[in-house]
Amino acid sequence: MRVPLIALIATCILVSPISKDQLAVGSTKVVRQHAFIGPTLDRVSWYGEWHHGRTTANGEEFDMFALTAAHRYLPFGTLLRVTDFRTGRFVIVRINDRGPYWDDRSLDLSYGAAEQLGIVDKGIARVRFEVVTK
């Protein structure tokens, strides 16, 4: 017996409703809060000129001066507050790309975000980052 597609979709919605324990920021994907337990203290790097003007993973053109970042799995559009652990300076970035592709880093900042944090010369910094909620 074939189940109509609409009945299958309705069942999925009834079985797993979106609730307050889930996070959906600027994306159609839903990430459960336990998938990202923040704030997180980790190392970040930055990228800029070599990628400027190319297409990011979410389909927009990369602007090295914008306040954006790449993360492996957070939904596109997620806002993060990134604070330099050493200086206390912070910036709010929007996830628009995937990466970084280094095991020892969890976030790649745009040049503009790295400049505001004051980490351009260092290249890599230890930061605390957390999802910004309303």
C-alpha cells in the first residue's frame, strides 16, 4: 500500500514539532541546541583577498570586508558574538560559508571581522563565540 506524500509529511510534522529547545536562525534547517553548546572557547583564523568575489557555500558573493564567518555545520544566517579571549574585543558575525578545513580551528572569520578583533597580523587567535539570540 502506498502512502500519499502529503500524509507522510503531515505525520513527520506531528511527530517532531519545532519547540523552544531548537534553534532556527535564518535558515530552513533546524539545529537542536545540544548540537551547539555555547559559549565555546576555540581557535579561529581568517580569510580574505584570495576568496574575495567568489561564491560562498550559501550562494552569495564573498565580501572580505563584511562581518561574516565560515562554520562547519551552523545554519547559514546564524549570528555569532566572537570575543577575543586575550583582549576582550568582540564582533558579531553572520555565518555564510562552510569551513574551516583545519582540525584545530572551528571558525574562519572574514578579513573585516578579523580586523575589528585586531587579529589580522596574528592570523590565528583564541576566541570565545556564542550564538546571538533575540
